[in-house]
Amino acid sequence: MNRLVTLALSLAFLLIAFPLISIGTTNGPPLLWWLGLMALAIGGILPPLRRVFPPKEPLPKPTKVGLPEDERVS
Amino acid sequence: MTDPQIPVDLLQWGLALLPIAVLMVLMVALRWTAPQAGAFGMFAAAGISLLAFRTPLETLAVGGAKGVWDALFILYVVWPALLLYQVTDQAGGYEALRRGITRFSNNELFVVLALGWVFSSFLQGIAGFGTPIAVVAPLLVAFGVRPIYAVAIPIIAHVWAKFFGTLAVGWLATLQVVDLADEAEVAFQTGLLLIIPVVLGGFTVVWMYGRGPALRHAWPLVLIIAAIHGGGQAVMTLVDPVLSTFIPATLALLALYPLSRWKRYADLPDTITDRPAMRTVRAHGAVEAAAPMSFAMSFLPYILLTGLTIGALVIEPLNAVLGRFSVGLPFPEATTGYGVVRAAAEPYSPIAPLTHPGTFLILTSVVTWMIYRARGYYAAQALPEGGEAGERSVMRALLADAIPASVPVIAFLAMAQIMNHSGQNDVLALGIAAVAPAMAFAFLSGSIGALGAFMTSSSTSSNVLFSDLQHSVAELKSLPEAGIIAAQSAGGAIGNAIAPANVVLGASTAGIAGQEGAIIRKTLPWTIIAVVLTGAATVLLVWVFP
């Protein structure tokens, strides 16, 4: 899966967790906060998973601010 | 806040520290990217909460969700700041700005100090929430500063303004959580301690630029600005803490003009040959092609941003009206098996979007885009082979930058709240307090503040987390509250220099997402020195004002 798509999915899962947990732990059915907790876990696991399943795509292009010419970047 | 049931021993303290250690090792030593390290740190904090801190899943969920909400305060700066960056950049604004600044002063070091230290501090005085980093980092890159330094410089140089900045939001939050006997004394002593990051920040920027020869050239300039920033802030705390950063930061900005006319700073001396922070070879009178727009037009977004922010925050009736609208969701009381309790909130930490800097950045972006579009700058910058320009290109670039920046900010703050709700933060602070004699605790109290800022990327949040605890320990150890709360506040400001969310924000706006570890390697030594000096000064303060 493309890096940006993975992170976009991760972001969506993390964001949706907030209202689900708030509603589920206050007035709504408990199922909602369980779903929210799962969303938090899925959103959190996606970025590190990319280390386990490294992408086949080439690394992203350097931006025009000059990362490749910055030999002191580290 | 904390039940005595929670064990405070070396094992528990080490476990509480583990998520932070994991995060630092992954980012700095193993060079994981921020989204990967942040998410892993969140799981580490959750795992330790479940296994060693008797935290129920519902409490974990509440902590994590509050972290997501806390992150939205920062993301509401990240997305609009990146939007403003793209709106300006794709019209050729940064190229024009770089050329204009070069003409303003022939002294490259003077410009780096003016943008990286004085302008970022001015922005912190009014805006905050990461705005100085998001705005200044791309400006420095456009000027020719290497991206890593372009992020590290404003981060280090503006933290002195964190606590009393944004019209003293950190100070006002502290007054909400701690019942202080002498508020004026606490504010003044905090102002005194914050002189340390002012002076250290200015000299570090100069050192980063050109090492020893640059220090010999710029020391009078640094001392003058430091006197305005640090001395001005300390004195202003006696008059009105709310304006104690804003006024000296504005005075320093105004002082730049007479200082730029000073013959000593007309040109950069030839003795400065090693310029590690700069990308380009110094050009002496090189002739360049015409700029994409005038300097005044390239500076338009910053004039707009400043005007909007000052107007909305300083004009009290307008601020009151705009601040009336706020949003937030409720959370129930959260507890753990060790009796750690976090109170219910109805609503939790509501956000007032109309007085938030993100709104000012969005308005600035929209107005700037309309003006630049009307003047044809986007069409002029379009690639000759049919490349796109304008809104589609801006939005595509915004998504590519903002999505990778958003995930780690949420992960860091969810991790911080999970640690807070499980009692790991309490064990960390109480552990230090338990083993340290009174004066040693005074020395370490600033580092607790710095730890809070590292975890939450906010001096305000650090004080909300730890001020009450520091106050209680100060009473137990018969230490003066003013010195200890001042140390907590100064440490909370300094800790922002290594706060991952700040670093992610800077890396994104400077176009070097993924290089967060390299930035922290630049800011970490500074932070350690600043915390140690603050600790020593705190010991002196509690000894002089017992």
C-alpha cells in the first residue's frame, strides 16, 4: 500500500476514535468505545507495520528545499 | 490526584520511564520516522499501563481519546500553516522573500538572528501552538539555511517565550491548577529563570551559524536583544504577566531596524568562513534574475497574520465575542486499580476556534491566495511543459505534507495522556521527589517540567500535569513555592525544544519529514544544558528567597 494512503488511513482511524470513545463512555452504548479503542489500535499499528512489510515503491522524491544536497542532514 | 496505593519504587519508576526511553531510542538512535516511532511509543505506554499500572481498558480508551483531542489543537496550526506555506511557495513568494531579505541586510548572520530568534519570538508572543516554527522554518530554508538547522534554530530560539507567550496562556492555566500564595513572586521568578533560555538561545543560533568567529562578531547584538527579551519579560511580569512576552518581543522586533543600521553589522566579516548552518556559498554582489514578486508582496502574509492575530487577541471586546464559541466533547471520570483518578470533564478542554491561531492562518492563506491569484503569480509560476499551478497543486501538496505530519502528533499526545491516566507521570515525578533531598529536588524540578513538555509538546500542558504535584512536594520538603513553580514553568518552556510534535511540525514545513531524529540531535544538547543551568539557578533562587 502507498505510504500516503497508509498514513491517511491511520489518520482517519485515529480521528474517528475520539468521538466514538467520548460518546461510548458517557451517554452511548459501550460498544462505541470498544469500536473507538479498536480504531485507535488500528490507526496506531499501521505506521509501524510498514517496517515489517517494507514497500516496493521507491523512496519519495526529495523536496525542492534541498534535502539531497544537505550532506550535514544528520 | 494520586492514591498512596500506587507503588513508587525503582522498578515501577523504570517502567514508567520506558515509553519515553523507547520513543527516544527509536527516533534518535534507530532513526525510525516520527509516525512509526510515535505509534510504537503509544503501544509501549498502553502495554505498560495494562501490565504494570492496573489500568482498565476503558481508562486507556479515555486517555487515548483525550490525546487525539489535544492533538487537534496542534493540527489546527499544522494544516493551516502548511496551507499558507504552499499558497506562498507556489506563487514564488519564498523566492521573492529570500531575495528581499538579502537586500534588507548584507549581513547573513544578522538576518538569521532576525528571522530565527526575533521574528519567531514575536510570533510566539501573539500566536503560539507551534506557529513560530511552522512559519519561520520555511522562511529560513528560503533564505538558504540548511533544513535541519532551519527547524532547530526557531525551536531553540523561541522557547523562552513559551510560558508567557500567546498572551500568557501557560501562566493563566497554572493559576487554574495551583493555589499560589504569592502570584507576583512566582511570575517574577519565572521571568528570571527564563533569562537562561533567552541568552542561551541567542548564542546557540550564532554558534550554529558560524561557530567562534560568529560569536566574536555577534555577541553585542545577542546581548542587546537578550536584554530586551529576557530583562523585558522579567520586568513586565511585575506589571502585567499577560503582556510580559508580547511587549518585549515586539520591542525587539522594532529594535531590529536601528540595529541593522549599526556599522558593525553592515556586512558579514570575512573571518567567518565555516558556516555549517548555511547551504549556499556566500555571493558577493551577485546579480540575479527578476524576483517572482516584490518584497512587500512576498511579506504580505506575515503582515496579514500579525494584524489579524493582534486584532483578535489584544482587542478585549472582540476577543470576548470570538471566544464565546467553543466546542468539545465530554468524558467520564477515569480510574485505575491503583486508585489513580482523573476527573470527569464536561466538555473536555473545549477549543475556541475563532481565537485559535489556526483560524488566523486560514484567513491569511485565503486572502493571500486571492491576491496572488488576481495578480497572476500562480500562472507565471506554472511549469512550461504544462505543469499545474494554483489551487489543485496547492491542495495536493498540502495533503502530501500534512497527513504524514498529523499521525505522529496524535500518537505522541495519545501516549502522553495514556501515561497520565495510568499514573505513570505521577510515579516519574514522585520517584524523583522521593529520593532527592530538598536542594536536589529544587535542582531537578525544572527537569520535571521539561519532561512534561517533552511528552505533551506544550509548556501549558506540562504545568497542568505537574504544577500541583511540584507544589505539594515543595511543601513537604519546606521549599518556597515561588522557586519551584518557577522552575517547573521554565523547564516546561525549555522542554519544548525536544518535543516530538514541535519537531514534526518543523520538519514538515521545512520539507524534510522523516528527519525528525536529526533535528532532535541538534536540539537535545541545548536542552540538557538549559535544564542543568535552570536547575542550578533554581537552587540559587530557593537559597536567596527561602
